[in-house]
Amino acid sequence: MGRNNQCHEKTAIERLDGIKKLINIRSSRGLSIYGKDIIIKSFLIPKFVYLCLLLPTPKVIVNKLNQLFFKFLCKGTNKVTYEKGSLIMIDLKSMVQSLRLA
């Protein structure tokens, strides 16, 4: 069982590195806040969902993913405001828990 968890953690770290690369590529394109939100919700989160379904996802990985997303979306703050309202970032911890329950 310990070997499976180590393998899962290694795979999660590899996925995290892939997400970092995608964020670096997208960061240089001058996207609007809406564009960044779509990238996160449509491309980046789905890359991680399958792993969350397999085995318990380490909290460290979820926290790093949260940090990456917030840094990409709004330069590190937890909320982005703009003229018409505010964007709400997905709570990754809750998402992982709900995937595990399903």
C-alpha cells in the first residue's frame, strides 16, 4: 500500500509540474482575467481531477495547486475584483473531497 501512495504522489508531482509549464506559457500571452479564469477551470483543473479520483491526494499538492492558480489569476491574492463584480475561485480542497465522496 505504501508503494502505491508513493507512486500516486510522484504522479501528482509530475502533473503539478505540467500545470506549472502550462501556466508559464499562458502567463506570457497577456490574457484578461476572464481568459485566465477559463484556462484554470477548463484546462488546468481537469488535468488534476482524475488523480483525485484514484487515491487520496496529498494536502501539500492541493495547497501548491491553489497557490499556482491564485498567482496566475490574480498575482497571489485570494479574490479578484473588477467593475461588474468578482470572480470566485474554486475551492480545491472541497472539490477533492467531493470527488472522493462520489
